[in-house]
Amino acid sequence: MAIGIFDSGVGGLTVLKEIRKVLPNEKIYYLGDTARVPYGEKTKELIIRYSKQITEFLLEKNTDVIVVACNTATSLALEELNRTFKIPIIGVVDAGVKTALDTTKNSKIGVIGTKATIHSKKYEIEIKKRNSKMEVYSKPCPLFVPVIEEGIVEGEIVNQLVKMYLDEFEGKIDSLILGCTHYPLLKSTIKNIYPDIEIVDPAKETATDLKKILISKNLMKNDGEKGFETKYYVTDGQEKFRKIGTMFLNEKINCVELVKL
Ligand code: DGL
């Protein structure tokens, strides 16, 4: 039994971190599609094709459940993955929606993400499905991912970028969904600039959802052998992934394997 997790790059590590907190004894395989990041600029067809290839790769590792730790792939490919594959596959959007609805007090929710995620309107649709009275303000923030992938998560450049994208939310929303798994790295900058806005990171709730699925399907095995290390795979740039990934996880990543999909 193992859990497969994937993202276009290092972003999904923010989800992996939360999953490991609630499921410390399960085996985890993580794939970052670093050769093809960013997904946020790609078409639905491509994102579906990449997501299927990765799912097939993770299935070869005998994973029984997969977490799409990427909002872009969740928004554009999750339905198709669930139509194609038999094992449980969950994304991050549902968790973000649930958490935001529990958090907001003024019924005005902001969503930031990649162009593909925001243009898909996935968050808006799912929020309104659950509560039609909610007002949703969405904004793509395409410059965040390349900056974070370079390991730049604070300082003047980041402050300016955050203000450029988020100033328009001020005074309107009271909760902001980080609709991209890279963005939690900007949490403290965003909080410093907009202390009155509650930041919603779907990662925690995703981990809780995953645990519920494992329990309900009797898949929890607790068989990650003592010292079993999460296995990391990338499609390009092992060294860079190791370096930036270590920053994301706050712990050393020792071994990253290069794979061809
Ligand atoms: N981390 C991914 C997400 O959650 C997207 C980054 C990208 O554009 O590839 O949407």
C-alpha cells in the first residue's frame, strides 16, 4: 500500500508535508513534473495528458490512492482521471472550498491561482454550488510560481508582486484561498501586508480528507517500514528539486530519481 502524490513541480510538497503529519506511517511516492512546469500556462488537453501519464507511473509503484497536489491539474484533469482510473484519486479544490466556507464571515472569498485554474472557474463553481450567496473574487497570479520555483519567497520583489496582485482585494474579502500549492510559501508575506485577511491553505483539509478515505476503504496499513523515506521523482532537474524542495519541507531531501514519462 502506498500513497502517490503529484504536482507540476515542488508546490505539491506543501500538501505532502500536511499528509505526513496525519499519516506518518504510510509509504509515499511523490512526482514533480519539473520538465513541464508550469502547468498553469497550458491547455486543458495537455494538463489531462500529463496527469494521466503521471497517474500511470504512480500506479506502477503500486499506489492505492493518489492525491493531485496541484490546483491546476485538479481543476482541469481530476474528473477525467476519476473516469479513467479505478483507484481513489482526490484533488485539493474541495478541501479549499470547504475550509473557505468555514472561514469567511462576510461571505466574500478571494481565490488566487494559476491562469488555468482561475480561467476554469472551478473554485467559483464549487463555492456557489455549496452556497449561492457567496461572492467570489478571483485573480490569476502567474508570476508567483516562477519566482517561488527560484526559491525567492520573501523580500522586496515578493512584496511588490503580492501588492500588485492582491491590493484590489483589500477591504472586500475576508478570506483568501491559496489556489495553487506553491503559494503557501508566500503566506507570511501576504499575512504581513494584509493582516485582516484570513489565509486559506487547502493542504491541511486535503490531508484530513485523505485519511478519511484510507480509513473508509480499509487502506490504512501503517506499514511504512521504520526509516522508510518518501520517494521523490522528477522529470528534470534533480539537483534544483532537492535544493528548493528542502526549503519547502524544512528538511533535507536526500534522494531524487529522474524518470521519463
Ligand atoms: N502548483 C500548481 C498548482 O497548484 C501549479 C503550478 C504550475 O503552474 O505548474 O496549481
